[in-house]
Amino acid sequence: MKSVINLITEQNLGKLLFDYPASKLTSLGIGGIVKYLYYPKDLDSLILVIKKLKNKNLKYFVIGNGTNLLFKDCTYEYLFIKLNYLSRMEKIEKNYFSAEAGAQGIKFSKFVIDNNSSGSEFMSIIPGTIGGLIYMNASSYHKSISDYLEKVEYLNEFGEVCVLENKNDFNYRKSFFTNTNLIITKGYFRFLDENPNSNKIVKEFRLKKQSTQPLEYKSAGSTFRNYDEIPAWKLIDKSGFRNFRIGNVCISKKHANFLINLSKASFNEANSLIEKVKNKVYEDSGYLLECELEIVEP
């Protein structure tokens, strides 16, 4: 890793932080230490670093807002990459927009509405970056990112710029990029004609979110994927887990599919609660819940 660190510092390829608390990188607030945290200053810098990492056969992990991640309580020795500086948004033509991977989805939603297009309203309550939203094909109120996604620019493991235009590999909370080392760098979206009620719809979405979700606590949003015929929260509720607690983690009283961090929770507490819920729900109903959180391995 020393050669990669030297490349970043000597060629001024962005910001580099050392021994950063992993708990500060996720909305759930759990985890140990990330030894190397890198913010590339631009796409060219990122490409140089990825090529160096490939050449040295070194591991890396790209992280957005960390709203779907669960870190272990350990030290991570490899390079973590955050694309905060790659956050440009652009209106290309009527209803056609682009956004770099580090742009915030909520800001992009507003940008689209402010530029006389609609369809992005559902993104206004999803707290992730564009890269993260594409990676997991984020959805809300029966709309998914892939509904409006035209193409994606990304880097392969060799640091080469590639383009994906086929959306066949996008489905519920999964995409072509899920569980790969590919790095999403920019998305292109085709939205709808202007809707005079867009801002009203956004306000309604936000009010509903405030009334139904435990926003006063650290969480990672929905913990388990829904089934077509039944939402995960109903299965969890039927098994008696609403407000159930292990140590410093708890199933929310307000929303049974939210696992919340009450105070300085550990990975083992969170993982134990997740497994307990999965096992009991399966025993009670026959449904095997699939966890939406991605556990970051050391």
C-alpha cells in the first residue's frame, strides 16, 4: 500500500486520511478503523490510483454515504475511496440529465425539478449518493433508479472507462454493479415533462417519512428486503420483534424493519439481532428474510 500512498501524495491526486473511524462513514454509526481513506480530486486521479492498485494486486472499497453498510469492529488495512469531489450535475437537454457518482441523490432530485423536469421526486427522501443509488438500484414509492436511468459510466478493475446501456441486470435493490469491484463514476437519466405539483409531492413524501421512520436515531434504513406479496416489517412485527433490543441496538418501535443504534452499538450486537430476526421469522412464517445491509469484510 505504501506505493499507492506515495503516488497519491507525490502527484497530489486528492485528499488522504489515516486511521479514520469507520463508524463515521455510515448512517448506522458502527465499526472500527479504516486505515486509509482516499478522496480523489477528479476522475483522472481516480484512474491512476485504480491502475496502481491493480498493478500491485491491492484491495479497495468504494463508499458513498454508507447508508447500506455494516462495518465490523476491526481495523481495515486496505484503501477506502469516497467520490465526494466527483459531484457535478448537468442538464444536457430537455428531461435529460447527468450526475457524477459523488452527487447527493436528494440534491440531484431538486436539481431536476428546478430545471423543469419531473420523475425524480421519489429520490428526494433517499439519503445516498448517485453512485450508491445506482449500485443498489434504490427505490421508493414504487419507483426505482433504473426506471429513469439511460446509461452508466464506470471504471473496470483495470481503470478503464466503460459504459453500460443495458438495464436487464437491474432489479429490486440489485444492479449490474452489486457485489463487483466496478466503480460507478456517472449516471445519465431521462426524466419526464415538468409537473407543477413536484414540490408538493416532495413535501408529502418527506412528511410521510418523518411520521413513519425513526429519523431521530442512527439507522441504515430498511434492514430487510420486502417480498412482493408482503412487506418485511409485517413479518418482523408478527414475530414480536417491534422494539426488541440486544445491547445497544434495537428494532424500531416506529418501523419494524428499521434496526437502530441507540448508543455506541457494536457489530456483534447488530449482527446478532439481524440473525435472531431472520431465524425467528423463518420459523414462524417460512419466509427467509434477506438482509439489505452489506457487511464490509476486513
